[in-house]
Amino acid sequence: GLMLLAVAVGVPIFAMLFPATGNYFLQVIMIPFLIFALAAIGLNILTGYTGLMSLGSGAFMGVGAFACYKLTTIFPDVPIVIWVVVSGVFSCLVGVLFGLPSLRIKGFYLAVATLAAQFFLQWSFVRVPWLYNHNASGAIEVPERTLFGVALTGANATPMTRYLVVLAIVAGMTWIASNLVHGRIGRSWMAVRDMDIAAQLMGIQLLPAKLLSFAVSSFYCGVAGAMMVFLWYATGAEPEVFSIRQSFFILSMIIIGGLGSLLGSYFGAALIYILPIILGFLADATGLPVTKATIEHLRVMLTGVLIIFFLIVEPHGLARLWAITKQKLRVWPFPY
């Protein structure tokens, strides 16, 4: 509750009091952080809660982005916020299609199947001109769209407006995900994750449970992809944004943040995305001649070290460390 109050009230007040710094903070840190957190929640539902490995989350984000682009082109009078959410349905359908092998295969083989989906969809984004309206650049061009006279997308949309729209969508979808994973559906997913044969003997139908997990996961990734292009980038995005690197980027977030934890998705997104920004500030503050390429290399190296560290020391990630810390503070100064 306090965290939601801080991001919903505190951050906008800070941005209004200090416009220059606040707009940079919203545009460069808060908006992408929330978008990546939503994508991490989507992958966490599939991998963390259901135990199904996926390396295609970047491609499912791309499906959402291209679907939103086509919908807003065909129906320009409909508010783009509606299409941002509806685009997740198309990503959901594609996710279910590629999730069909999950009944017969799992583990490494399922990861390879989703990797094939990643490469096929990535190829489609580049080779099917209809998807990007035959633009010479081959990129998604963000149109300017307004709601009640306020610009939501395009170069004239303020970071504050886009931030509030992203925050509303992410908060609403996080609440829905929380209800899902703590209810009957979530318990069936976790039963499949822990031991699918025992889950089947208990009466849980594996194919509907797994396909629903793929559907919900792909829906969340699709909405995150649409928001990434239309509510973060000002003018447009290249298909390369949704490459295999994006999939590994999201996967590293849930491994470090904590598998099977919605809060862990936020922790992982914060650490992995904000880490290179902090490294850049430290380099500027100390006066070291560090290039952006060097910072990116450092980010990749640190991400690898953190993944190994958490897999060995605390497999449940930052979310588990946060829970342990809260418990220790609750009983402090008495022995734990």
C-alpha cells in the first residue's frame, strides 16, 4: 500500500516540483521500469508459478506491439489505451498456439520449442510488410493519439501523462495477477509446477492448466510490448527491440527477483533495468572515462554474476531476502 501510494502520489508530486529532473526520472526510469515489471510478471506466471520454461517472451511482446499498431491504424478513432490492452489478446492467442507442445514436452525441450517461436515471430516482424504498413524503414511508427484533448502518444505526449496511463494499467493488471495466483487457478498452476503427475491424479487437467498459463503470460507480455512502443518510445521502434536478447533480459529479472513471486518481478525489473543507469551516474560522478558500450558490458557481466549468486545462495531471489529482512526487523532486537 505504501509503495503504491509512493509511485501514484509521491512520484508525480516530485515531477511537478522539479520539472526538468522529474520528466527525466519519469521518462528514463519509472515508465520503462513499470513496463518491464509487467513483462516479468507475465513470464513469472508461466515459469515461476507453472514451472514451464519459455524463451519467447520478447517475441510475445512484439506480437502485442505490432497488433496495437495495426489496430490503431485500422481504427484510428478508438482510444489507443483500449488497443494497448486489447493487443494482449492477439499475443495471448499466439502464446496458446505455441504452448500446445507443453503437454507432451517440458523442461529443456519446451524451452527449445519457445525459442523456435521467438525466431519465427522475429522473422515475421521483419519479413511481413503488412505488419508494419509497408513502411520503408520497416519500423513501427507511433501515431499521435489523444484522449479528451490530452496527447497520450507521439512526440507531444508529456512524460507525466504517459506515466499515469502506464501506472494505471500495470497496477490493475498486477491486482488481477495477484487474485489469479492466490486463487484456485494459481493453486492448480503451482500443483502442475511441483509435480504434474500428482496434480493430474488430484483431478487437475494438465492441458487446460498449462494453456491458460501460456495465455495469461502471453497476454501480459503483449500488453507490456504495446506499452513499450506506444507509451515509452516517442516516435517508433525497430523489430530488433523484440529479439532474443529481450527474452533473456526478462528471464534474468525473474531469476534474480524471485521465481513464483509478483513482488520479485518488481525487484528484478528494478535491479536489472536501473543497474546500468546507476553505473552511468557513478562513472560521471567519479569522472571516469567510461563509454556506454563499457557500461552495457558491465551490466551483462554483473547480471551473470547475480544470476549465479542467487541460484546458489538464494534460489527464491530478492523477494525471499526481502521477506527474511522483514521478519528479522519485526522481532528486532530479540534473537531470530
